[in-house]
Amino acid sequence: QVQLVESGGGLVQAGGSLRLSCAASGRTFSRNAMGWFRQAPGKEREFVAANSWSGGSTYYADSVKGRFTISRDSAKNMVYLQMNSLKPEDTAVYYCAARLFQGTVVSGKASDYNYWGQGTQITVSS
């Protein structure tokens, strides 16, 4: 089992930055690929960013590429999402997710992920 708890959400003006954190518990964290997804009101959950279990491979949605950075600190069982140049369309609930997979291929499919956090709200004002 892996438990995930997100933090760092809030209200920010367009052009600003935020860093989300995801604290993971469970002995197998270092073997998990990790991802971030988001869901805006009235929309389906969408992929944002992910990295492989080693952190060596990363994958980003086109909408956030160049603005968001995913990273992990396996020693602390933490995953981060640094978000820069935020736009109003980034407003959503952001979810951390873990995938029990040790390959190098990084997935952007929500159905590939086994565990989910409760989500944290990001609101970007114009």
C-alpha cells in the first residue's frame, strides 16, 4: 500500500509560481513511478507530469511543458511539482499518483496509476 498526501495548493496570480509537494508512505515508494494529474470543474482528469521510479525519465503534457517541473526525493519519500508562469487555465484540483512500475517508460494514462492522493486546489487569478 502507498498513501499519498498533497500540499502546497492555493491562490496565485497569473505569472506566479507554486510548488506542490506529495508525501508518500509505504515501503515500496522507491519502486513507484509517480505522476501529477489535474481536474478542472466540469472537465475530465488530465495528465500533467510524471517521472519513472528512478527519476531518470520524465514526461510532460504539452500544456505545461517548459513551465512545470516534476522531481522526487526518494530518501524523503517526496515528489514535487514546481509550477512557474501559471495561467488561469491551470486552475484545477491537482492529484499526486503512484504507479507500481519499475520500467523506464513513463505513462500519462490515469488508469495506469494504482494509488491517488486526495488532491489540492490551485486557483490562478487573471
